[in-house]
Amino acid sequence: MPTAVTATRPAASTRAREHFAAEFEFETDCWDVHEALSQGADFVLLDVRSPALYAKGHVPGAINLPHRKIIGSKMRQWSEDTIFVTYCSGPHCNGAARGALRLADLDRPVKIMSGGLAGWVHEGFELATGE
């Protein structure tokens, strides 16, 4: 008798490859963001939480832009081909996805930093405080 894990068979390798490869178009992780920031990032990192939460602790180099405030007029300060990476508190928060959706609606290239701030801290990376 199969378990709940094996009752539904895994996808065929070609489908699995397509699925997992596509994930990298939508997400990056904390380690890769940290590495890129230390080398001179070629993207804009957006902390989409509230200014109060941002001030308590954020990824160094991140810009605070709450997801509800991601609008065309604010985004004009960056070129159309600027890549954005959004993050929020962590896996229990959907703010990063909300911000990414708003950016996608504005035809801006975007990814989410999976794990968010919780993942950043879990990796042992430092936080910045203040505005």
C-alpha cells in the first residue's frame, strides 16, 4: 500500500525538469542575494514590508517600498529593464508575492527572495536597522 508521499507518482523527468527550471525564473534565495550584494548587485532589492518593520531590521542595501506603494510613478526612477527582487518577513508572509505581482503588472522584471527576512537571519546574515 503506497504512502501519502508515493500515492501520486512523481512527474515524468521532462515535466519535472521544466517545472524546477522555471522556479529559478521566479525565485532566488538568500545566499545568492547575499553573494550578489557583496559583489555589486545587478538588481534592486525591495523590502516590501512597512517602514516600521524595515526600521527594526532589514537586509543591508534593501530599499523599503511597501507593496501597496509599488506604482508606476515611483518605479520611473529605475530603467525599464531593471530587475527587482522582493522580500517580506518570510515564508509565512505573502507580501513578497504581492509586491512581485504589482511589479509584473507594471511590466517590470521581478523575482522573489525565497525565505524572506527569516531565511536571511537563518543563514546567519546580518541585518541593518534604521531608515
